[in-house]
Amino acid sequence: MRLTDDLLSWLKERSEKTGVPMGCLIRDQLESARSGGGDTGFIVVFARRNDEHHDWAVTLGQEVTEPLLTCEAVLAEAAFHLESSAYGLHLINDGLLRLAFDCSKNLMELQDLARRYADRKPDLADLCLIRMSELYPRHSVITVDETDFRVYRKNKRDTIPLIAPPNRD
């Protein structure tokens, strides 16, 4: 696998900070990606070749061995941003994404999450992904929206494992 300069720089920096070898960081990210859930941002940057995180998304997408779990709310939001629903449907048809959530069966939990995080004004897609992180506890959420997902908690107190692009700071 060929890494972009930005990704390589992030890996070196993360390795120096944590003492974890770069190879282990890559393996951990890819292991998490193999059984994760894709949010709107991931789908959008995967589709947009000119996005700053596109290479990161493509690299993860190439390593996925099973479909990323998602929900209709994420697909609807991605379709809005991409101005087409065709791309999200194509990713489902190709097996990169799999719909794995039913809002109607989780309505009470979604309402509870909406109340709990009302100050952050989460959209339905975020609420669904928080709930999905409770239903699929060994999966990570693949997101470019790291700020909100660092605050959200599954099961009221547990951090949600995330895979996010390297910071550009």
C-alpha cells in the first residue's frame, strides 16, 4: 500500500507521541476499518476526488473486507451533499456499504439520544450512528466529524471507537 505524504507524516507523529510502531498503527486502523460503520462524511470524501481527505478514504475503502454498516439517514445526507443518490446506492450494490439499521425499531433510543445531546444539535444520521455503535459494539465509526463523535457516548458513558483522517494542523 502506498501512503500519501500527509498520511505518512501523521503516522510518524502519532508513533512518536504514543511509542507505538507505525506498522502497528496502520494495522490497528485497518483492522478497525474492516468492521466499521461509514458516516456521511466518509461517503462524501470517498466520492469527491478533490477533497483533502479523499486519499485517506480510498485507502481505507481498499482495505475493507466486509461491508461498512450504515443507515438510510447517512445515505440521504450523503445524497444531499453529492446532489445525487446514485453514488450511495452504487456503494451498496458493490458491497462497500450495507444498510444495517431500522429507525422504527430504535425510535425510543433515538429520542433519548436526541434529548441527551440537544445542546450539540445532532442530525438524525449522527443519532443513528451513535445507536448503531451500541448495537454493533466491535465496530468503529469511520468519520470526518471527529469533533462531535469525541463527545458522543454509546451506552451513556463509553467512548465510541473512531477512525478519522489525520489532522491537518
